[in-house]
Amino acid sequence: MQSIEITGQILMIDKEDGKVAKIRKKIAQSIEPNIADLANGWLKSCNLDYKLEQESLNTETDKALSDYFTKNGGAGANRPDAKLLLQDKNLNFYPILIEYNGYKDSLVKLDTNKQVENRTNKNEPHFKNINSFAVNGAVHYANAVLHHTSYTEIIAIGMTGYRDEAEKIQHKIGVYYVSKSNFGVGQIVGKFSDFSFLASGNFDAFIEKVKALDLSQEEINTIKERREKEIDASLIKLNNDIYQNEKGLGENDRVYLVAASIIATLGIPNKVSSLKKSDLKSSTENGNTDGEIIVRKIKAFLGEKEIPTEKRNLIVRTLENTLTTENINKVEKGESQLKRVFTKIVDDLGIYYKIGLTTDFTGKLFNEMYGWLGFSQDKLNDVVLTPSYIATLLVKLARVNKDSYVWDFATGSAGLLVAAMNEMLNDAKNNITSPQEIIQKEIKIKAEQLLGLELLSSVYMLATLNMILMGDGSSNILNKDSIKDFDGNYSFGETDSKFPADAFILNPPYSANGNGMNFVEKALGMMNKGYAAIIIQNSAGSGRAKEYNKNILEKHTLLASIKMPIDIFIGKSSVQTNIYVFKINEAHHKDEMVKFIDFSDDGYTRSNRKKSSNNLRDTNQAKERYEELINLVRFGKSKLSIFSDREYYEGTIDPENGSDWNQSAPIETKPTLKDFKKTVSDYLAWEVSNILKQQSVEDESLGK
């Protein structure tokens, strides 16, 4: 008889005459108590103050473990087998969460990217892995602490083992770093044979090893993609939950509640503590209702952020109208509707802004929330936000760098400005070598080098919150009419000074005059130099904005006209769009060569399936195509590689026309010798075929 062990079970194979007769299943005996005894003995020998499963570590972590969904997906308590709170030489605290198992192959389950597989292909918690593998369970606990506490760096340890043929215990240890910097996914720290690395004399060296860990760009991109799918599912779940179960809340109320909850729970280290679910008592006492508590926290946060008084008052006033209404604070069964909604928001979204948001995350968050707002059908095109990869394209076409001053006259939820800010910050990090200078430059970029205007107050709230979440470039986000009320000045700081814009990016409301070219004319007219890139309904370039276009070309040059894929805004709008790129303050000459590029095939395949895990797939060198497009606009035909001559064409426009901006490469109509030969060949073949058919008919007649 031969035995083979497979995670938690043993297959007993009986043989007769060298052949398999039958296979019997025998459940392997877990030695988890022995593993726990061995490991806890190490902790005790290191004089470490560890807590066992039922013991309390501290109120904050206990509450986090209690609030997070369990390893089986339900409510209740998460109980690591052992836990510690250790401090390094810099006085930083690190929660240590340990999970034991007792089978040979139950240490860790990784996905195809070699990362801890705690999510299924459908982007749902992988409860089987979380339950069956020690490291997966420990990382699950670590995410509970990351989500619901002030700790942003946690050590997750899994340990398992088995008895070998000599009945000797063999063990394996997995040590993972779960943090804000790795988006809660976790990184393996190294190989360890015992827990002595946690001892007081060794812990600082261990933390130095942890700090040296780094994610590759490929790993970051993979995690971002996964998190984007998660936030999409979480937002849909949250919206459906509130819509179906929370009566009396309109579309704007839902958006404002998300905004208010996020601001209240952000906190500022050493200045404003983040609001916790337990802080809301659902009291009916005047001044201490849940709404009033949240409003006080928002005021404290905005005050410390030094948001301009006028803007701060507008934000508070807008949110207060929803937060302090009687119905939402009414207490039923010991809980207000506001606390119930606040809890859902924190549970579903808290992790995404806790781990450090990027453009991808905020873009997904605010595009989804934007879709909650109730707009009439005739304004449908006005509420379509720009996908993050198109926002980045516009930023690069406008040649944004660390020294640019960028503005957007229809900023929506500020997605374009966030993309510009990221480009500027990256350029600063790549070109400034002094850490102190980088810090000062980052402050200047966020406070002085970005300006956006948004007329709709509900959308303006999203833009302001978006920029606050991104580290705060919200100072010069204005709730004004770009055309009627904006004079070109800063709204914060030196309010008498003009904003020295040299980069303009825009996705305008297409229902505006000239499909939105009125915004372009005004913005470019207020600039002295630089570049502009706008994405707009292409009818603006073929007649709908003729007079605006003629006025623009009197002072500025059209460098490129790019035909975009018709399904960029799939599910939201199906209008054909073009990107127009301009050089500022240089009149367009009639002999100026314009680059006309057909970018209908950008390499992406899009779908609009609600249950799809990925509605945007790179199926034809998308990243390379976008890079080539940027180079073609900047440097011309010499950069042609993927695109053909039919997709790239240089030609002229008439500055006095204004409706000839959407050209394509001319089709050659003059026949070549080759065409002539083929035509003659086809004709002769046809003649011969007819003759043979006629001959066949005559032969048949003679045969009769």
C-alpha cells in the first residue's frame, strides 16, 4: 500500500500485482496544537508580550477584527491564533498577526502573479484559501487592521507543519508585510526558521529589511487593475444597497453622504482624529446627533487643511443640508439611518482611500458616483467623464511637466487635473535630486499650478473631494461659470494675480455653444503660451463650431486632429469624438501642416457587460499605440511604426473655413499599370468562360 498526502487528506492506494486496485481516502490528522505550542514557546523564550486567540491586544485592533468580515464571510469576530504589538527604534508600532495550521501543504496559496490569493477570479473573497492556508488567513486579519485602524503597516505571519515518517515535526513559516504602500496585498519578507526575528534585539534589523522591500512597476500595475475591479464591485454594491434599503435618500444625498463620510474618516495625523463607526452614538440629544458629529469632524478637517474660507463654508453648507435633516438622524431600534449608511460606506470603501488612492482608484470612485447624479436625458453628454487613460493622453499631448500651469474650464470631478497633477509630480521626482526641493515643488504644484472650474455644485463637490484625497490640489477648484464669471485670477492666495496658464486640457459639455468650443476660445484667449489638448464631439470640427474655430485660428495653431474610437464612452455615450491639439498664441497659417490621425483602432477592446471582470482589454498593442500617437503629434511622420500611411496624414486647412478639421488620408483613384493588367486579365477570363459555356451549349445541341 502506498500513501500520498494532499493538503488535509491522504490518499491510500492499494495495489495488486503492481496495479492500482482501489484508492481509499483518509483524512490527515492536523498537528495545529503542536505547531501552536512550538511557536508560542519561541515567543515566550523571547520575552514577548503576545496575546492568544481570545485575549485582547488593544481596543483599536480588537474592534477592527470584530468589524471586518470573517474568514467565512459572515459577521462575528476574527481571531488570530496569536498577536503582538511591537515598537521599533523610531517608536513606530507594528501589529503582528499570526495564524497557525497543521497540514503539510497549507502554508500559503498564491495566484498566477505570485501574490497571496485571497480573491477569486470573480473578485470576491476567496474564503476557501483564507480558511485553509495559514498565510492567507494572517493576511486577511492584517487587512482588517489596515482597513479599520490607524495602523498602516502590519506583519502577517503564517506557520504550519506536519509529522514526517520518523514522527518528527517539520514546520514552515511565511512572513508577509501588509501595508498602505503595497495596497494591502502583502509582500513576502524573507525566509525564517523561527520567530527570533521578533525579539527586541533583532526587530529593528527586521524592520529595516521590511523597509527595503519594493514592488516592481509590473506588480503595481497588476494590483491597481485588481483594486479597480474591486472598487467597481464595491460601489455598485453600495449604491444598490442604499437605493434598495435606505428610503428617502435622493441621488445627491447619496453622493454627499459618501463625500461627507470619506472626509470625516480621513483624519490628519496628530491634528484631527479620523471618525470611527463607534463614535456615532445615534443620540437624539441636541448638538450630539450623528449628523452634527460628522459636521464637526468635517469642519475640523477642512480647517486644518487651510481650505479657503469661502470654499470651506460652501462645502460645509452643502453637506450639512443632507447630514442634519430630521429623517436621516431619526433613531429606530437604537440606530439612525445616517449611522447605518456611514457604516456601509466605511465598510465598502474605507480600504481604498486608507491604502493610498491613485488616479485609477479615484477615477473609478468619482466616475461611478457621478453616475448616481440625476440628470435629464438632454444633458446626457454633459455628464460623461473622461476615462483615466484618455485623461493621461490629453495631459501628455498638452506637454505637461513639473513647471506647467494647467487649467480645465469644465473640470467635472477633476479627473483631468488629477492626471495632470500626477504627471507633474512624476516629472518633479524624475528631475529634482534634492528631497527637500521635491517636497517644496510638490506643495507648489498642488497649491499654485492647477486650476479648475465647475458650474454644477454637486459635481463641484466631487472635484473638491477628489483633489483633497489626492493630497490636496483643491485650493483653486472654483464653483463658477467659466464663460460668464471667470476673470482668470487665482481664487486662493494672490487673488489679484492672473493664473499663468500654459497648458489647457478639456472635455467640455457638448450641449454648450459650438459643442463646447466656446470654452476653448475663452481659455486659449487668456493664455500667452503653451499647448492645449481637448476631446470633443467631432461635429465641432466639421461645421457646428465654424465661427468659434475661425476665431481660434486667428491667434492659435491647430497642430493635430485625432479621430478617436467611437466606443470610448461605451455605456454612457456613443458620439464620435476627436482630439484637437493646439499651439498657443501663434496664428495658424494656411500652409501650416496639420497632422490628421485616424486613431479609431487604439488597441483596446471595450465592452459594457455589467458582470464582466474587465471591460477594457488590451488586444492589439494599446500601450504602444498610445505612445506612438503622442510621438507622432510631437515629432511627425518619422515616428510611424505601428500605424500606416492611411492612418497618418499631413495636410492643410483653410483658417477662414473652420469646418475642415476632420480630414483623412486621400484615397488614390488614379489606376496603376498593375490595376490595368488585373482588369484586362479579369475581362479575358470572363470572355473565355463565356466562350466555353457557349461551346458547351452548342455541343449539347449537336448531340441531340
